[in-house]
Amino acid sequence: MKTLLFITALALTAVGFAQSEKVTCTGLPIANPSVKASISVAEVAQKFESTVSEKLKKGTHSAVFKVLVDCNGKVTEVIYQRGTFTGLDQEDYKIKISDLTWNPAMQKTKAVSSFVFLTIEIVNGKFTVIVQ
């Protein structure tokens, strides 16, 4: 019986250490980190193009969003700054941006939370994405 309990405890310990643990982000976002948060703009543009609404497929549209990326690369806040998007389009793209996974900003060798500006330009359904 002691052997069974020992093996069970050992197995539970191994499973606990095997799970990847996300770091808890502390402190304020870094305004100017040494390495900014990044994402593949080509993949973002492709993802957005695959789900673009009929209304945005015609004409020229643009929007700038302020995005808070935490030290794990998760988006924790999206703020519409300016552009030509309607209220519904703003909310739709806030959700789409929140679902993106980023490479977090780095300060020296430590991952940190930071703000980035994501500019979206749409010309006849074709997206251009700029990260600043």
C-alpha cells in the first residue's frame, strides 16, 4: 500500500512539473522596451482577409488600434484610436485582435508587457497591417 501511494505521489509530481506554467506579468507596461512586441503581419493580414465583411471589401478603410500585449504574448486590452471603421467594425476587429498571439516585448532578457500600435488599411478587400 505504501508503495502504491509513493508511485501515485511521484506520478502526480511529474505531471505537475511537466505542465508549462505561464509567468504572471507584474508592473506597468514598458513604454520603450529594448525589443518591441512582434507578430507576423503577413499572417495577420491573411487571417483578416479570410474573415472580412462584404462592407469592407469595397473602397478604402483604415483603423489604428492601441494594443496591450502582456509578458506571455497575450492581448489584454485593445483600444480603437482613430480611423474610418464604424462602431460594429471596431468591436469586430477588437475581438479579432484579442485572439492574436504575439511575441512579447523584451527588456534586457526579461519578457515584459508593452503597448503596440496596430494599423490596418483595407483597399478593396486587401489588407495592409503595420505594427509600431
